[in-house]
Amino acid sequence: MLTQIFFMIFQQLHTGEHFSFSGITTPYIYRKINADYYSQNGVLKRIRPQTRIRRLDSEEVNEYLKQKQNSFENDY
């Protein structure tokens, strides 16, 4: 299945949506908290509204969480 990639700036993202940073290959996802902050593992971080990001769809978020769960289970 072909996944469409959604590049935009942080300001265009809706509160609660998940994203990754454009051009970074590290497999982390983040969630927009409000116009100025995002969350990474429950920690709030400030961000510039014009920062280029890649919006993730629900399929990508679910796949990430599934991989993270499998990694956690394999560690213990």
C-alpha cells in the first residue's frame, strides 16, 4: 500500500496530530500540544511555528506504537 507523505509547517498541524521532523530518519513520533509546544514521551518541548514537519497518518502511528511495544516486550 502506498502511503501519501504530508509535508507542512508546524503551524498548519492541528492540535493532537502526530508528526515527525522533515529530513530526520530517526523513528520517533511527536504530538502537537498547542501552537507553541509538542510532546515527546510526555515531555513538552517548544517549537517554532515555521518548523517543517511531516504529518503522520493513523496507520503510521499505529505501526510505530506496535514496533515500540514489540521492542519493549523483547527487552524484558
